[in-house]
Amino acid sequence: MSTFVAITISGLALGSVYFLIASGLSLIYGLMDVLNFAHGIFLTLGAYAGFDLASRMSAAADPAGFLLTAAVAAACGAVIAAMTELVLIRPLYGRPVSQILVTIGLDVALVGLLLGIYGSNARVITVPAWLTGVTSLGSERIPNGDFVALGTGAAVLAALGWFLRRTRYGIIIRAGAENRDMVRALGINVGRAFTLVFTIGGAAAGLAGLLNSVVFNGGLVDPSQGDQLLIFAFIVVVIGGLGSLAGSAVAAVLVGLVQVYVSFYAGTSAGLAQLGNVSVVLVLAIVLLARPGGLLGRTA
Amino acid sequence: MSSLLGSDQPAAERHEAGTRAALARLGRRLAGAGPAGTRRGGGRIGVIVTGCVLAILAVLPLVTLQIPWILPGPVDVLNSAGTLEVLGLCFVFAGVAAGFDLLIGFTGLLSFGQVLYFATGVYVLDAALSVWHWALLPAAALTMAVGGVLAVLLGSISLKARGIAFAMVTLAFAQAGYYLIEDNPHGLTGGDSGLVMSTSRLPAFLVGVASTRSLYWLTLAFLVAAYGITWLATESVTGQVFLAIRESERRTEVLGLRPFPFKLASFVISSLIATAGGMVYLLLVGTAAPDAVASTTVTVSILVMVVLGGLGTRWGAVIGAIVYVYLQQYLLKIAAEPSFATLPAVLRVPLSQPDFLLGAIFIAFILFAPGGIAGLARRWWPARS
């Protein structure tokens, strides 16, 4: 029982990282019907930008240095995502399949480029010592990184919720997800909202890439980390219901918890190390058979 | 948006006309009016050209021609082992791509799990040959049976979902397969380090130095068989139903046809071709490594091949796969040249990565020539269409 709390918090932290990725995917899909395969590369690039900065900065081990690293990771993800939308997605409006394919091509090309620049070996990000330490909560010892991931996830969820409900652009995004043509007919520039969701999604992804490296991979960044995470983010988005932000949040927590519980309680037996990952796929199959539109999705 | 790939037309009217034509064609075929509608492909000229190309490819291992520069192998001789192996790899993926085109190009089902059936072919055959020491024929039969059962089972489940959700479910199943392979259950897959094929029970012509030639012919035979099956499946009445489903699933239902069994049939045929391709791949390459045959990047590669060649054209997928694999191997060879190291880093780093170049070429095609190589060919020689 004593480890249960620690495992749960770890699962929630993992769910937070999934949510950071899935929120962008879900917003983009909801507004534009584009399933963004390049999201994985946004988060890998975010992690590499963080690594690049931290390896050049003497203050990388200070809390302020880490905040700067995180900000740069998010900014890098945001810039790459905005450029992707402007240069590659925009010429293909009205052709959703071509848009999906072009994001696949971008992912292939940029992973190749990263391999060329950094090599296939993982690199290590310098982080403050506090981040890799543990906090004792009663008899529990909980990694501090888990709290950071959890806090970031919750903050992004709250910020996105506020943004979508209370701001003009948030309302345009929600309206556009309902009926793009009607919003356009009202004289509103939906194209700008498209760039905006890509930018927001890219920023969250860049942050997620850095957090995933720091919290779950011992600071390691490698060129294919984005593609691995992206598959789980896709699963989260589909379980939650395509286009539903709340659904993504619920599904992210569900997937994170299932994965962590199964790998902790059953995955330690020989030959079952990947059971946690496989169980997530089973959850997806069950949810889709019971509710084809996902947990909180509109029925397709 | 009932069918994902059928909906991606620049002009709604053209899409509408295409739907109507496909459904009308199907209607006539169902009414027993005989083959109707325009014939795709080049007719008699196409058959002659294909025959000539096949004849040249078949005698190629016997030709000791010296060709500078363009060969992917380390030696500039046409029938050197390096060149024949690369061509064999091209043919394996060309056959798999033709089968995948049946699913995504002709039936409009965007699957992201094709690698699962390819990996099944590689790993079940490898386990049967190398762990259980079966003979080749029973091992191959078992592999095809496993591939078929898996395709029927997982196809039935994933076809409950539509459009993007279908793509995601197939992706998830394939990823589960990858994790199982990584787990190395009962030592059957070798886990992360892969499983080298044992040649002890293989027939003599597939082993040793002389096997290069027979393996080349085997891959060519696989390509011809895969293409033939795809051709039969798409030209039959069933193939007309596939097209109708791609254009509009709802209207197909209105004609009184249940789409599900047809979608499943397309899925299973396509998967079995991938399984057979996996077996040939194992015999050719001699080892099974999870990242090379079971990871999602393989699905992405196959998808890129088909789209690069041109969706829904069969021969486009074949050309796309050959171009893709050939370029990939050839670029690796170029990057290993000693003079390459003297290039400035700005050029050397991107050019040393085939994935970067292929991804960039793919993006250029999507933006400027969405019909792929087949679309370009049609634009230049309109009479062929």
C-alpha cells in the first residue's frame, strides 16, 4: 500500500505529459480535421532546444536556468509549429488527407535531420539537482519531477480552459470547431485561428518533450522520442474523443494510470516488461468497441 | 465525411462526378451488363511494356554489365550481389506496397498498421525455422495461417471504427505487436537484438553464395504474384465494390450491399500480401530486427511509397516503392564515399540522411504533384490514362 500513492502520482505525472501533447493534437483536429503527425517532432525539437541551451548555459543547474530552458523548449515548439502551419498546411486547405500526409513527410524529414546533426545516441540535459531528488511525504518518497510534470499539466489545462472560454480567440476556436464555414461567413479570419492552435499545440508539445526527458528518461533526449510518445498521445486523443479537450484530459489521466499500474504490478515478471504499453492498446480497443466516438467525443 | 481518402478531392463537383461514375459502373456490373466503363491501365501496350520489363528483370542476374555511378551496390557490375540484393529489397516492398494500395488507394481505408502483418511474416517464419527448426514449407504455411487469422480478427475489431479512428486503432494494434516482439516471449523473437534466421532447414538453392540469384528471382516472383492478386482483386466485381466504398460507403449501402465484408476482404488480402512479403524479406535479409521490420516507421515508409507512386493506380505503388528503396540504399552508398566527407557540414549533414531527403521529396510531391509519380506520368502522357 505504501508504494501505491507514489505509483499513482507517477501515473498522474505521466498523464500530464500525455495531456500536454494530446491537448494540441485535439485542438488542431477539432478545428481543422488535421491529424498532426508532425506533433512528435515538435516535442523532440523542444527537448533538443532545451538540451542545446542547457549545454551552453552555466546557470543550467539553477532553478531559474531550468525555467529558461523550459521556456525555450516551449518557444521552439511554438515557432516550428507555426511555421509548419504557414508553410506546409496552409497551401493544402480543403485537402485533409494531403495535410496529414505532409505532416508525416515533415516528421520523417526532420527526424532524419536530427539524426544527422546529433547522431542516434541520446544526449543528456543538465537540470537542477532538486529536480532529480525526492520529497518525503510521510513514508512516501516521491520524485520531485513528478510534481513539476503534474503542476505543468494542471496549469496548462487551466490556462487552456480559461483561454477557450473567456477570450475572443478561444471563442473563435470553439465556434470554428463547431462550424468553420459559419464562422468564416461572419467575416472572421479562421486562418489566423488555425495558426494559433498550431502555435499553442507546438508550445505545449515542446514543453512536454522537455518534461518527458527530464522526468521520465533521466534527462535523455533522442531523435525518435517524439514518435514513441506521439503514438500514446494519439491513443489518448482517440480514447478521449477526437476534438474534445476535456476528453483528452480524462483519457490522459486514465492512460497514464493504467500504464503505470500495469507495468508496476504485472510488468516485473519476466517477458512482460512491455505489458503496461500493451494494456493501453487494450483500453483503446475496449473504449472504441463500447463508444466508437471516444469517451467525450461527438458520435462520428 | 464517410470515407476518408475518397473525400480528398480539390473540387467538390469532380468528386461528385467520380462517385456517380464509380457507383454507376458498379450498378452495371451487378446487373450483369458485363465489364463496362473505362479501362484503366494502358491496355495492350501496357501488357507488352510490362512483359518486356519483366523479361529484362528476369535475365538481369545473368548479365555482367559494367554500369558506372548509378548502381547501389559497392561494385559497378549489374549482377553483383550488392546490386541484386538491393533490387530484391525493392521488389519485396513493391509487392507489399501494391497490396497496401488495394487497401488505402482502392478501398479508401487509411490503415497505419500494415507493418504488423509484415512483421508477422518475418517473425513467425523466423521462429518456425530458427527456434522450432521446421522445414520451409510447413513454416511458410503456418506463417500465412497466423497472418490470416490475425488479419481477420484485428480487421473485424478495427473496422468498427471509421476514418481517423480506424487509422489510430490499426496503429495501436501494430504498436502492441512491436512491444510484444520487444518482450521476446519464450525466446521466440530475440527481443531488441533481433533473431538471426537459421539456414539449417532451408533448401540448398536458398543458402550460400549461389542463393543471391535465386533469392532475386524469388523476390521478383513475389512481386509478380502480389501485383497479380492486387490486379485480380481490383478488376473483379468485388473490386468495383471496393471503389464504390471508397467513394461513398452510404451509397454503397443504398445499393443493397453490406460494406463490412468487403472492407474486411480488402483488409485481409492486403494483410496477407504483407505477410508473404515479410517471409520473402526474411529469406532475403536473413535476420529479423524489431526496428527494421516491426516499428511504425515501416508503416510510414510503405505509406510514403504508395503515395509517392500515386494512390489507387497499382503500378504507381510499385514504382513508388522501387524508387523509394533504391534511393534510400543509393543515398547511403553516396554518403559513404570518401569524397563526401570533404563537403561542408551544411551540405554533408542533411545529405547523409536518406530519411531527410526522402521526406523532403515526399513533401514536395504532396505540395506540387499530389497524384504522385503516376499523376505526373498521366500529366505528361495523357493518352496513357
